Amino acid sequence: MECKQIPLGPLQTNCYLLIKNEACLVIDPGEEGEKLIGIIESLNVTPQGILLTHAHFDHIGAVDVIREHYHVPVYVHEKEAKWLLDPALNGSQFFSIGHLIRIKPADVFLTVEKLHTIGDFSFQVYETPGHSPGSISAYFAEEKMVFSGDALFNGSIGRTDLPGGDYQELINSIHAKLLILPEDTLVFSGHGPTTSIGKEMNSNPFLNGF
């Protein structure tokens, strides 16, 4: 499986395209929908679904553009179902991005931690709240890859000062759900460069008390 990292929008939120043969899974299409369609077309792949790690505005801005162009379902945790439709919840009302973001309802709501399949892509969903109540991480065991959204970053963790954020809950989530993964697991975060579980275990100051 191939992974393309595409920073989009004013916050350069990482959108990921997971590619297997001619199929594609889109994770967190945050903005610049037409640009993203152009990239998808250049790769000659067909999206099979859109997976959201959480529903903050910078992760969902291009959802409807991609969904309507490719006629694919959108997956989000049930705790943030209303966030797609509400600029006050998804945060676009409070940031100077020039417009409010309202996305049509998701097609599938994630409710439990289990193995999920979207088209040709199978992954384990872990609930990793703290940055937001419905944050999830998607773990692809065979490929040793986890998509952590804004829970865990290279050398940092997600902010917890937004509505629904909880610092201790985030720390607990990271320790209980992410740091238990094999140390050579690659971590694909919502912002910034890729890291690994082992690196964050050893050097992340938020997790090691440095």
C-alpha cells in the first residue's frame, strides 16, 4: 500500500491518499478540493471512501467536493456527527479562514473500536479522544502505519484548549492506544512530518516528562 501526504489549506493540514492497485482511500480532505481532485486524477486511482480522524474545520473543508465528485461514503465518529454541520462545533466560526464550513451529514458513523473495511482497505479503529471527543486513529497493522489525526505529532501532541478538548484524556489516549503499537509503526499525523511510535516513546517531551 502506498501513502501520499498532501498538505492542504491555510493550516497545511495533512490529507492522506492511501493507494492499493487502482483504489484509493482519502483521509482528512481538509481544503482545496479541486486541487485534491487533480492529484487523484493524476495518480489514476479511484477513491472508495473518505475517513475523518475528527471533524475540526481544517480536516473536513473538502469533504463534500470529493464526496460529490466520486460518489463515495464519508466515515466519522458518532460523537462528532453534528460537527460537520455546525461551524461553532467544527471551529470554522472562530478562526479567520474567510468562510464558515458546513458539511453534509456523514454516511457512516464509527461507534466502536473494531476492524473496519472501506473497499479494499481494512484497518483497526482506536478511539483517541482528548484533542476532540470523537478523535480516532486508524491502524493498518500489516503495513505498520497509524493515522493519528491531531492526537500525536512528531515531537508534540494535539492542542486541548478547543471546545471538547481534555489534556489528561489525550495523554491517556496516547499511552493506552498508540504507544502500545509496535515501535516501528509509522505515525502519520494531521500536521507536520511523519514520525514513529518508538521515536515518540523515547523523545516526545509531552510523554516523557522532559
